[in-house]
Amino acid sequence: MTYLTSRGKWYFISWKGDQAKSGGIASNIGVHFYDMLCWIFGDVEENIVHLKTADTNAGFFKLKHATVRWFLSVNYDYIPEKVKSTGQRTYRSITVDGKEMEFSGGFTDLHTRSYEEILSGNGFGLDEAYPSINTVSVIRNLEPIGLTGEYHPFCKKVLR
């Protein structure tokens, strides 16, 4: 699973760039994907962090029904050139059984729609949110192990 969403310098001087306030990259941009992965593939059984910098986190999950190498970043430089050439500043991709599904478009109003549903009484409770919140809490407290084991190939873009 790869999620790259470029942010400007404002990100690092706002509350979002302050790990004490936002929880860092894993919490700030990753929690929605961890929520989706846990919902589809089951709870996290093993959680390893390979890389943790101010603008990038990467790791590996063993879920009940899947293994996932994940890479998150707000650094534009890591977006693939073919995506940059189209003018996109965001790249979302998941590969399942060797087949890549790129889903970068269609998310412009996602937060607004989610908040509307929550205010209408259609939100999710603590039991549904717990797995992803627990996952980001664990990631925040794990020490990265570097390029060993099942790391995401984009890690090599960071650790050259």
C-alpha cells in the first residue's frame, strides 16, 4: 500500500507537522488506510516500522488475512514520475495478489462527506475505530529497523 500526498512547507509549521499534536505521518495521513486494511483483511497481528522521518513512514503488517508493506509520505519527490507528468500531486496505490490498483482520484470531498454522515448520526463507534487507532499508537512508539525484512520498495528512495 502506497500513499503519497505532497504538502508544502506550511505542513511542517502547522499542527499537522507536530507529532505531539497530530500523531505524525502514520496518524495524520495513514490512519484511514490502516482502517480500510483492518476492515478488509482483519486485525494487525504483527507491526514493524522500517522507516520513520518527519515526512515519511514505512513498515510492514501481518494482518489476519494479508501481509502488507506500506509507505506513506508527504514528500512530492517520492511520487512516481509518470504520475507527476500528469500534474497530480497525490498517488494512492494498493497491490493485491500482484495486481496494482491505483486510486489517486475521487477523494476531494471525502472528509466533508464523512463529517456530514457523522453529524447525521451515521458515524462509527469506538469498537470500529479501535483497530486503526491502536495501530497508529503502536507505530508512533516503535523504533524503525531500517531496510531489513519485508520493507516497501519505495524505502530505497528515502534511504539512498
